[in-house]
Amino acid sequence: MSEELNSSTQQPTEKAPLKRFVKHQQSALEETGKAVASLLPREFRDHTNRAIEEGVAGWKALFQGVRVEVERSAERVKDFGRPEGPIEGQSKVKVDVE
């Protein structure tokens, strides 16, 4: 029974070193970023942050526009080829066959 307790408690301790390693690596990366940022003037960092925000806003607007157009196109072709009726913009034509 003591072996079962030891084996069940060993698994969490085996993962702990890896988690600690990852945590330290994340902290190191954050500190490196802060060190590089401290070399740049404050005004430069402010303008860079605003430029990134504008770039993200532009991409969001583009993707939103594409999504709206895809939805409109899907609605237009949704009933295409169905016998219930014509799609928008079409009219019925009666043809006499002899």
C-alpha cells in the first residue's frame, strides 16, 4: 500500500520541475522584452503601440467585411436550383410548346 502512495505522489512531483522550468523561461522572456523596451525612447514605444493597434483594427475590419460578403453570397445562392421559386432578381417566363 505504501508503494501505491509513493507512485501516486511521484507523478505530480515529476511534472513540477517542467512547470517550474517553463515558468522561469517565461519570466526570462518577459524580462528580456522589458530590457529591449527600456533601450527605446518612450515616444517611440507609444507610436509603435498605436501603429500595432491600428494594424489590428484594419485586419479586423477587413475580416468583418469579408464575413458579411460571404454571408450575403450564401443567402443569395441558398435557394439556387430549388423548385420553390426563383432566386432574387429572376422572373418566370412562360414558354408555349407546340
